[in-house]
Amino acid sequence: MSDYREPNAQPACRVGVTAEDLAREADRAVLYGAVLAAQRPGVRLKPGIAAQVQALVPAVRAFLAGRDDEEAAYALAYARACGAEAFLVQKRAARARSAEVQE
């Protein structure tokens, strides 16, 4: 008897994952890219998400800058919707601490 097994159609990390889970993961990738692009404007992005990232960057910049306007609120709502609110809030806090140290 052989130990050969047929490869699964999907990786083990994807077993039981719903389409909604995959969509949230894709949205988080866009948010992570927007935070990166806001912090490092010349960063290279994956072509598949570059347009979405660039559309979100102004809102993320507004949030990271500590603004309390509609644009910043959109970034926070986007982060909440994809399960990355804590990540975005942490980035804002780190930026504020960094600004305090530089003063």
C-alpha cells in the first residue's frame, strides 16, 4: 500500500472558510496596504489591490493624523467591517507616541 495522498483542492488553512471570511480577509489586505502606503508613500503594492488601496489611503491618512472628520470615520468603519479595528487604532496610537517623542 502506498502512502501517496491526493492533494486537497484547497490548502488546509482554507478548509471550512466561507466566502464571507475570504472577502473580509481581502478587505483587511486592502486596509493593511493603505496603512503601509500612508506611512511610506512610494511603497510598491500588489497590482490586484493597488487601486483599492489608493482609494482608501486618504481616509487612512486622516485617521492616523488624529482627525475627527468624515474621512477618518470612513477608515475606522472600514477597519471595523473587516475585523481590523484594533490594528488601525494601534497604528494611530503608535504614530501619536512617535510624534510626542519627536517634540
